Amino acid sequence: MDYVSALVPPVVMAVFFVFLIRVIVKTQGGANKAKEDAAVDAALARAESAKQTSGSDA
């Protein structure tokens, strides 16, 4: 029975990993993709403008 207790944790982790990957793949795109892309673009623009502002002050 030691082999069963040795195999259970890796099997459980593998199953959870597969479900995690499935959730990640299913949530890519869809109805919220445009909102997510806009949020990322806005964050990148803010970071870029902050970087340029701090660079011109020096």
C-alpha cells in the first residue's frame, strides 16, 4: 500500500493541473476579450507615459 500513497499526490496534482489549463484555455477570447485588451493597453500607456515623464524630469 505504500505505492498507492506515493502515487496519490502526483496524480492529484496532475488532475488539478489539467483542469487549470482547461480553464485558462476556455477563458481566452470570448466576450470580454475586447475589455481585457483595452485594460492592458491603458495600463501599458500609463506606464509608458510615467516612464517618459520621469525621464524628462532628470
